[in-house]
Amino acid sequence: MQLYNTLTRRKELLEPQTPGRIGLYACGITAYDDCHLGHARSSVFFEVLVRWLRRRGFDVTWVRNYTDIDDKILTRAKQEGAAWDEIAARYIASFQEDMAALGIPPAQIEPKATEHIPEMLEIIRRLEEKGFAYQSEPGGDVYFRVRRFPGYGKLSGQSLEDLEAGARIEVAEAKEDPLDFVLWKASKPDEPAWPSPWGPGRPGWHIECSAMSMKYLGETLDIHGGGLDLMFPHHENELAQSEAATGKPFARFWVHHGLLTINQEKMSKSLGNFFTIKEVLAKFPAEVVRLFLINNHYRSPLDFSDAALAEAETALVRLYTPLAKIEDLLRAHPAPGGPPPEDFTPAVLTSEETARLKTLAARFDEALEDDVNTALALGYLFDAVRLANRLLENPSAEPNYLALLAHLHQQFLELGHVLNLLQSDPADMLTTLRQKPAELPIPPEEIEALIAQRAEARKNKDWARADKIRKDLLEMGIMLEDTPQGTIWKVK
């Protein structure tokens, strides 16, 4: 498997430290508010990555943390007149509700920062012993000496001369250098504090992830990941303090997903341009949201709109429609056991098209092997849907035909499981989707039928007929796009 490594700026062969086993740490939420759809993109991507690695036979340990002490949590507590730990517990529970509603299972290990203070203090102690950490004054904050670590900036690709103190790094006159970042914050009145060798206080933002990840996955992780916005300063600082403390590489692979945007601007609470997961799920089924989030390559930005979710809703109908028809047909005419014969080609398909159906799983796997290319993998699924629709136009009880349908049905379910799609009862899902359809003038199956007629017209060089079908669909707000995998349609 080839996976893009942010640290080296290239795709590399994924070779875990221990053969057959992978430790993955993905940065989780800061629990001070309901989560927006950008958080959902992160959870959906890492869940698909974990599912894919397990399909390839790896024993994966997935760790995702909760930041349950932070300036933003304290601010929210003051605004509401509530206890800080009550705020953190409320929004951790809210996140867990969102994940359950999205159909995303918990990570195997979900540690909280406040439960790992001793591990953080031990790392700081080691850093101080090695000269990487210093206390600004007796009883004051403890900082990391950035310039003492020779590799600082290697993850984000920045030089020390170009760097400035990033988000969440407080400017303090007591710091030796403006780039130094806080490891331990001295206690302030009316704020929570824990005892430490440097006086009562609480952890800085970055130290918690080093402590929790290394506790559960060892001093060198196989994969560390999160959103692109975490690369600097959070991940850069994690890398520096961890490698300074251990003398070992902190993570073999750094994996960062692109950001969710609105009109090409990052979706974030600070900008006020966000939609919560709860708001989106009130309008669209969870599987539609998941399909929308993986329909682009994970490293690309993804622009949010109701129209884009409506397209995903329509696409999900296209996926489930042949699945429901195949199940109805196989209930009426059970398929014989075993795959279809190698030399069997149904009358409505060419030998090349039949081969594409039979090799769907292999091509799907190749797409995900190449840096988790979910967009290409979905393209192969939709190609199979188009061919399946042609097969179903002339149903038959012939054993080889039924064997091919059964084989295709099994592949849809198996490959859908990797993407956490197509796991619902097809008839029930279609009923749900069609109760709240995208604004379409004709049903999706009729659109597919017209696309098939257009393909036949083009095959026969009847360009006038083909152009008329395209024009008629465009007038109804349906745009066609011819791709190497076939023709796809979108809502205008």
C-alpha cells in the first residue's frame, strides 16, 4: 500500500514496525462545543483508513483522544457559569452522539487528557533533564526550547527564520525565544490545576497528544494524523517534543486530510461559517453525508453546500437501486452456488464489460492501495452500477446470469463495508431516500435508462439521438459527464 507521508512529501510503501500490526493515532476534538461537519470529515476518513487496513489483513489499534482541558473549555465554562469538567463531559457526549448518528464506531482507545497528567509530567521531566525544557521563573510556565531541536520545521516545511508563534502559543516576555511553546501552564486563580515539580498548573495543548499516543502505541507510531490545519503548530510541536524526549522518530507516517470549506474558505467555529453535524443530519441521512465526505480524495479540500449533499443523496439512490433489484430477483430465483464461469458473457454486455464486473473488487482494492483514493474506488462502484442496470433491463432465470448477479451483489456489500456504505436494507434505504428526494423531475432509474439509451445511440453512431438525450436531461437540470469509467450524471 502506498500512503502519502507529509513528512517526506511523497507517497511511500506502508511498512509497519511490527509485521501485520499498525498503530494509528488521530487527533480528536477539543470538547467545548458541538462538532461541525469538518470534524465529521476527519472521523469518516480515519474510519475508512482503518477499515481498509483491516481488509488488507492488518491488526490495527486506532487511538483518538479528547482534549478535555483547554482555554476554550475554560472560556465556555465562564460564559455559562458552569464547571469546566461539566462542559467537557457535555461536549464529549455530544461528539459520541454525533458519531453514533453518522454510523461511525468509536476508536478502540479514546483517552482523555486529564487522565494522563502523570505521563505528560514524565515527558516534561525528561525534556528538562536534556536541556530542551525550562521554567520561565519559579512557579511559572514551562517552555520547550524550539531552537535546541535541530529538526524543528521539518514536518511543515518551514525554516526557523520564517516561523512565528502559531495559534494557541501565548506571547510571554518570560520566554527565552518567541518561538518557544508552552509545555506546562502555571495555575491561575479560579482555574483547575494539578500538582507538578514546577508548581500547580495544567498541561499545554501539545504535550497531551505526545503522552497519550506514546502510552498506547509506543515511542514510535506507525501513523499519526489529523486535519491539515493541525500540521502547524500542533503536530510540529508534538514531533519536536516527542523526538527530543525519546531520541527516536515519533511517527513513521504523518497523514493529513484536506479541510472542509464553504466558498473555498475553511469551515471553522472561529470564522462562524460552520454547520454542526446535528444540523446536517437533520436534513440528510447519515449515509448521504458519509458518501459526500469520501467522494473527493482525502487530501483535497472539499466544499460544502446543500447542492453537493443533494448530489450525494442522488448518487446513493443510484447505488442502492440495482442492489434492491438484484435482491428481489435472487429471492425469486436463487442463484446456484459458486461464481459465474470465466467464459460467461451475458448478451447485453461485451466481454470487456463483463470482465469489469468480475474484476470490480481487484480494481477497487487498487484504488485504495494508492493513497486511499476513495473517489476512484467510488467511480468503479458507479461503473458497476451502470453495467448492473443494463443487466437488469432483461432479467433472466438462467443459472449463469443469476450467478453473475449474486457475485456482483456480494462484491457491492463487501466493498461497501470498507467505505461504510451499502450496509442498510436496500428497500428500506430507498424508501427513506425517496421520501425526501433531491429535486429531480424524473426518478434516478429513468435517468440511468436514458443514459443507457444514449450510450447505445453513440455506439451505433446515432449522434443526433445521443445529443437529444443529453439536451433533454439538461433541460430537466441533469448534467451528463463522460468519464473513462462511463457517463455520470449530476444535479445542475
